[in-house]
Amino acid sequence: MKKLLVALSLCLFMPLQACAQELWKEGEHYAVINDTATAEPEVIEFFSFWCGHCYNFEPLVKQMKSKFDPNVDFQKVHVNFMGFTGPDTQNAATRAMMIARAMKQDEKMVAAIFNYIHVQRSAITNLNDLRNIFIVNGADEKEFDKLAKSFAVNSMFQKNNKTIEQYRRFIKGVPAFIVNGKYQANFTRDMGPDDMVDLVVWLSKQS
């Protein structure tokens, strides 16, 4: 944090773009993982519902989304390889998130699942447990059942897992952020919450 405070004090005498370049260093605060960036700006958050850090990071994700330029495509990708629980259960949670997306209730149901695991300290073992969470939080059970088997949800589920495979070699832990297909954010110990938000927002502006 001391290093960042020193850098910030120096920024008082610098243009905004130069200030950001002074703060964020390749190899320290981010890695370049591809030669070219995506055609359009995008931020992908890789996370797991069973990850306590991911749960605590949710308010920061909300801040990031409020600061992104309107043309930034933010994607939340649920991983199935972290070992918090079995892969079948993790895939069930991914499917549930896609059902929520199809219902246009992403934020509400993602928060409900996080709450069920980390606040209520309750176990999820299959899709039926997730179905119950949705119903308790106001979802229509018939709509859930219909969407669970729908082509749209199957396609979104496959896209989620395809994105995992695309970046799997870079993801050593969660939450992880891949930005514009070219950069991976690296949150160091001297960074505070606002620094983490600002880093990802800054990377989203890089080509």
C-alpha cells in the first residue's frame, strides 16, 4: 500500500494517462497473455460460488461494472475445477446461473446462491437444491424446469465451459480477471479494494 500511496502522490503532478502507467506495471500488476486484444472491450471474471474470496469480491465487481465504459462486455464465468466440491455439483451451479441469466435475474440469483453457501452455511449437492433456492427467492418453478432443459441454457452452459477451456492454463485461482483477451489482472498484497477496481477498469481501456 505504501508504494501505491507514493505513486499516487507523484500522480498529482502528472497527466491522467501517465499517472495510470506509473501505477500499473506489466509483470507486477498484470500479465500480457496474448499478442492481440479482442475486437471489442470485454472483462471476464472467473469465479466459484464456493470460493470465499469470490463472495467477498462481489461488491468490488459491482463497483467495476459501474465504472466500465458502456461498450465493455462484462462476463461472469463459473469454474468447475477448483476442488471446493465435486465437478457435477459445480456444473449444476453453472447451469443454475445460466437459468438465472435466461430469466434476466442474474444478480439476484447469484447473490442468493452465494448467501446460501457463505451466510446460511448450507450445502448444495445437485440442481434440485439450486432449484429450491430459486423458488424461495421468487422464481417460478415451472419456468425453472423448462429453462433447465432448454436449448438456450444448454448453449450458454457450453459457452461458459468453452471459455474456461480457452483460458484454463492462466487460471490458478479465483477470482481471476481476463481483460480484452490480452491481459490478466494481478492483485498484489499492497493493493486495496479501490486499487483492484481501478486496475481492472484501466485494463479494460487498453488495446
